[in-house]
Amino acid sequence: MKKITAEITGVQGYVPNYILNNKELETMVETNDEWIRSRTGIKERRILKGEGKGTSVLGIEAVRGLLKKINIDAQEVDLIICATATPDMIFPSTACIIADKVGATNAFAYDLMAACSGFLYAISTASKFIETGTYKKVIVVGADKMSSIVDYQDRATCIIFGDGAGAVMLEQSKEGLGLQDAILKSDGSGSEFLHMKAGGSAKPASYATVDAREHHVWQDGQTVFKSAVTSMADVSEEIMKRNSLSPEDVAWLVPHQANQRIIDATAKRMGVGKEKVMINIEKYGNTTNGTIPLCLWEWENQLKKGDNLILAAFGGGFTWGSIYLKWAYDSNK
Ligand code: UT7
């Protein structure tokens, strides 16, 4: 019997309207457009404004748009997994809030936390429910309102992040398309280099933690950078090798958008030319779980059925990984 595979049957992204460009950041911290562009590749990022608006607002827009686009009733959805590092609240899960607001009343829903690698972890997890025949329609949404945890007094982090979301539908493939292989890794010893110091159970919020600005992303940028360059390139090379893929076989590299230089290093190691790399970091910065689905959404019209895609990410944890998938449809339909 032919193995059931899980294919992506639709993708939709959402970014908020407000554009925070490098010029505006120059008025907030001591930085400049030239430094930001040359060190990261970022020109602007989107910010979700408005009292009481959390990550679910971004996720709801992406999921609603997805269901409309592929003409699927919300009640047909079996499961929604939301990959996020910035849930609306510690509990309930943001996925539950999204499911409720889009009317997915028959779905169960949960969040998955793997920082910037969350979208990869989530589609790998979701694909198992499809491959085993347990469920037929699973939505994975990667969403983050990074502006809610960014310290706009810290020039080493505030220039990098932005807000955004993307969602994909996973369904059974009759032709063996979709997810082919995944290499997912984690190393908790990296947690000291990239974390949020307070607000979790180890150090609950207090006046002191607020005064010390401990409810923000903190990172040792250079250490994270070095680990990201090596790890993302390693797994991407490994997944190509073990699936006997040459650079010519790869139609697209879909990298997490953390830093243009990390992306370039990964593409170089894979032997894949720039024209095959999805890059939108200049417009959105690092939207954490939103980066990869936002790329798929923006490049959807250029994707062809059978295209070999390599997805790759690195982030807090440390977590990292690479996924090989065959695109399942001609997108300019
Ligand atoms: O997806 C989550 C995972 N995170 C990442 O992947 C981020 C990985 N790290 C990076 O992308 C880079 O390390 C950064 C973009 C964060 C920083 O770039 P860098 O080339 O590693 O800079 P650096 O930290 O080595 O700093 C170089 C200099 C320093 O000045 P001195 O000591 O040489 O005088 C910094 O103080 O640049 C200074 N600097 C800045 N200057 C202008 C740091 N941030 C800024 C800034 N504007 N925003």
C-alpha cells in the first residue's frame, strides 16, 4: 500500500499595516539605516498597533483568509496548531482563541512553542496526524507579535523583529507529494544565549522584573549568529544528502528570516543560487514563527506542482531544523 503523505493545499499570510522603518528606529535608539541594512538586510518591519490586540489577531486574519481562499468551511477543520512564542496569554492557548474566532468548532487546538523553529516543528507534528489517517484537515499557523516582547531601548534586538503570521492547510496527498523528510534538533544549553528572563514560572512577573526590563527578548547576538549559521547550514546540507538531492534538484530554499547573512551562508553551503532563495526580510524583519509561511504566501504564484522545497530555521532553545517537501499544486490557479 502506498504511504499516505501530508501536502500543503493552501497558504495565506497576514501582516499588520503599520510600517516601522529604519528611519523611525533612528529616532528611538542610537542606530542608523546603513548599519541595520548591512548587518541584517532589514529595511522595515510591520507592527500590530492597538490596545488589547495580541498574536491571535494576526493568526485569525491568516486562518480566515486561508479558509476563504481554498473554499473550506471552518467546521471541516479537525485540528489547529499555532506555533508562537508570543501567545496572547500564557493560557489559554492562542490556537483555542483562533479556532473560536474563525468558527472551527469541531477542531481541537493547541499551541506549539519552539521559538523561531516552531513552524517547522508544527508542520512536522501536523503531518503525522495526516500520515496516520487520524485527521484530514489540519491547519498550522505561525504567528508572532514580537513587538510585544521587544525592548525598544535595546538597539541590538529592536531592529530585528516584526509582527506577522502565516497559515497553511495540510491534507492527505494521493500522489506522494508534500512532506518528504524532516530533521529537527534542539539543544537546551543554548537557552542562556537567547531568552526572556522573567514572566515564566522560574521568575514570575514582579515590580522588580518590570523595572529591570526582564520581560523582553534578550540575546547574545554574536553567539546566536554563529550557532545559527552553522546549524541551519548543517541540517540543510544533511537533508539534501540523505534524500540524494543535488542543488539542481532544489527549486526553492525557504529560510527563516533572522538575518540576511545567515540565509546567505545556508544557501552557499547547499550550493543553491540566490535566485532560488525566498527572502523578504527587508520588508518584515524577523517575525519568528511567521517568517516561513509568509515566504510561501508571497512566492505562492511562482511555485509549481512537484517543486522540491527545503525549509530551514534556527531559533531560541536552541531549536533548529530542515524540512524537505514537494509542493503539491500549481499556484497560479
Ligand atoms: O531568530 C532569532 C535568532 N536570532 C538571530 O538569529 C540573531 C542572530 N544575531 C544577529 O543577527 C547579529 O548578531 C545582530 C544583528 C544582532 C548584531 O550584528 P553583529 O554583526 O553581530 O553586531 P555586534 O553585536 O557584533 O555589534 C557590532 C557593533 C558593536 O559596537 P562596537 O562594540 O563594535 O563598538 C555594537 O555595539 O555594532 C554595535 N551595534 C549597533 N550599532 C548600530 C549593535 N547594534 C547596533 C545597532 N546600530 N542597532
